[in-house]
Amino acid sequence: MRLFIAYDIDRKFRKECEYTILKGMKIYRSEIKWVKVENLHFTFLFLGDVLYEDLDIVKLYLDEFATKLYVLHLKNGQLRWDKLHKPRTIWIEYTLDNKEIMELRNNFASKLQKILPYLKINVKDFRFHLTLGRVQKELNIDRWLLHEEVINTTSTLENISLYESILSPSGRVYKNLLSYKLQGDNHG
């Protein structure tokens, strides 16, 4: 099972993302495979391939971890390409300058890797992001200079979920395995 933990987005932010995707589709109809609006989320920790028999262990650790996380308030995201000359992915990125939440994330990954040593969780190079699309063909980014464009919509992230990523002929399907309503609050 290919698993990841993600913050779920609210309806208002989903609409803003849909608007951005539609704007991009007008320019890059076939060059970019756009994420289905219902699949949008903020990846918090990618676990990778987990054996089915270890799912209960992941859930147990996530039960504890989720009680320590809290609601996030985001504002002023940036549209980003992974490479300016030959981009492969486009996403919305927010700066998450919260050391406490990053320590929680890293501690969770460390504990999980100790009990399931075959996991290769990368805690470095973390970008708090929401993927909008994946580039399928070479494209001319000059048609829409979207890198660095600001997303002004604020967002409140109140839920965190464990997802399974399933590859299908029509694209990725994300199956929600477990969700938590977050209790605490940060006012960032």
C-alpha cells in the first residue's frame, strides 16, 4: 500500500484551486495532467510503500500523532514549478515556519521507521504544498508565467487524513483510510 498523511482542504480553498486549474487548462490543455479537484490535499508526510499487515501499526502511531497536531491557518501561497526550464510539476506552496509542527512530523517519522525499518521516509526537503498538475509534454512556460504567482485565498486546515494512493489507468485515486478533526489552533 502506498500511503501518505495529508491535511485536507476546505471548500473555499478547493474553489480557488479549481479556478487556478481552469485558468491553466485554457493555456495548457494537453501538456499538463491536472489533479482532479476532489483529490487536492496538502501532503504532510509521504510514507511510501507500507505492507498491508503493517497498516494497524501506522494507524496506532497516527492516533497518537494526530492528538498533537492542530488547525493551521494559511495565507498567501505561491504557485511554483519544480524547474523553470523543463518543469514536471506545478503546485501551491506555503511557508510553514512552525518548528513545533516540524519536530512533531520528524518525530513521528522517526518512531515509525524504528518499528518499520523498511520504510524510507524522507523528512528533509519538505515543502508544504498542494500539487495542481504534472507536466506530460514539454511546454512553453512563457504562455503563462505562473511561477511566483500569489494565491491570496486564506485557508483553514482542520483535518488530517491517512490516504492510500492507488494508480489506475485514469490516474491516481486517493482512498481516505482514516481522518482526524484537529482540536488545537495556531494563529499563523
